[in-house]
Amino acid sequence: MCIGIPGKVLSVGDDIHQMAEVEVCGVKRGVNIMLVCEGDPAALVGQWVLVHVGFAMSIIDEAEARETLIALEQIGGLEPVQAG
């Protein structure tokens, strides 16, 4: 079983071959968006994605992202989630 951690896309490059900057649990990191980008990478800015081993695996909505973060916090996998 693999666990994806929700992250919010902050910025992207000019094409899918460049890493996007994604905030995951308060930490900004480079993430590959090739698996979720179907058009202009700029359309992903502000979107939530599930991140696993440096790859965005799927796009999710904010409610699902928050629910996943809370569930991971409850099982001890994350520090407490900040509101906002």
C-alpha cells in the first residue's frame, strides 16, 4: 500500500518536464507533475494533489485534502494540521 500526502501546487515551470513547487505539510518541495498535467501546467497552480515519492499522483479537491491530512494526523503520521 502506498500513501499519498496532500500538497498544494504553488508554482509550475513552463512545461511538464520542469518540477512544480508544492507545499506539503508546510514544507515546499519540487514535485513532478507529468502524471496529472493534461494541458497548460499553469492551470495546476492552486490545485491540491496527492504526492508520493516526488510525483503528483492525482488531483484532489481541498475538502479531500483536509480530510486526508486530518486522518494522517490522527494515526500519528503527521504533526497537527494548521487551519487556513
